[in-house]
Amino acid sequence: RSLLDPIRPLLNDSPALSLYLDGLDIQWRTAAGALAGLPEAMAALATEAEQKRNAYVYIWAKTYQVINETLFATEPAASQAWSREIPAQTGAEGTSLDLRRVRQRIRFGETNGTRAVIQRAAKSDAIDLKVLANIVAADAAQVGGLAARARASAELAERLAREEGWRLLECEAVETLCEVALVAGERETLRRHASCLGDL
């Protein structure tokens, strides 16, 4: 945040760049747990990005709406609406959003279509998509009662994220390992993963 705040006054004459700064601010607030007013901020960012026809920032806002809804275990709502002015995304950003939506549905017990999205992401050269695909695969395996598969997917996600320096995704992977240990009743393993999460 100390890097973002000094930049904002410099962008008063550049609304387009201000959009990206607002997106970064939402990303920071999500990671830092500063969640008060965040849904409204994401909705405002999506609206402004739609008005300016900025597809990249629009999908960014939608992705974080899904993340926020998943964190609070709320039914998909704002994140599902899609502007007629913004074309559907088919690249890496679209795949990332699809994975987030699949993970959200898994949390509500729905696994239809999960495998196809995971496989599409796993074929990507983008490490962040591979990490997220394994996190989603771990969730799906957990819901299906496949504890060993869930653990293996979560461990792979954690290793890939750690080796490539994706710290936020590494946190998500370790959180998933905590959930696997919690369901398995492995208190010491849970304590170890929770300690690692605290260090991150």
C-alpha cells in the first residue's frame, strides 16, 4: 500500500491508468484482509471498466468478485452478471476466471464441468494457471472423498507456487493443505501448515 498511495495523485489526469491502480488496490486489500467495503469497490471498478470498455480491468474485477464470494461462502451473485459491452475472455484471464467460478461452485457441492476446466488450465504454459488448477482439483477431490488425491494436488500447487514465487497463490495452496489436514483429523499436520501460512 505504501507503494500505491504516492502514485495516485500522479494519475489524476489519466483515468485509464487509475483503473489499474484501483485494481491493484483491490488485490492488496484482498491479500491483506482489509475487506470492509470491498464488494462495493469491486462493483464500482467493474462498472467503470465497463463504461471505459476496458476488458482487462473488467475481468480483473469479476475475478476478485468471485474470490470475495468464495471467501465468504456467499452464493454467486454480482460476479455472474456479464456486460454486453465486454466480450467473453478466452485467453489466460478467461481461464483463470473459469477456474475461480468452478472452485466457487465446488464449495457449494457442484462438480459438473470441473474436469474440463482443470484440464484446459493444466495444459497452459502459465504457472499461475497450473497452480490454480491444482488447487481446484484438490477441492474437487476433497468433496469427492478422495483424500490422497486432494493432498497430492494441493502439495503440487504449493510446490509450483513456491518455486515460481507466486506468494498469494502459495498462500491459497497452503490454505488448501490446511483444509485437507483438518478433514483428515491430522492436528500436527494442520498446525505445521498453519505455521507456514503465518510465515507467508
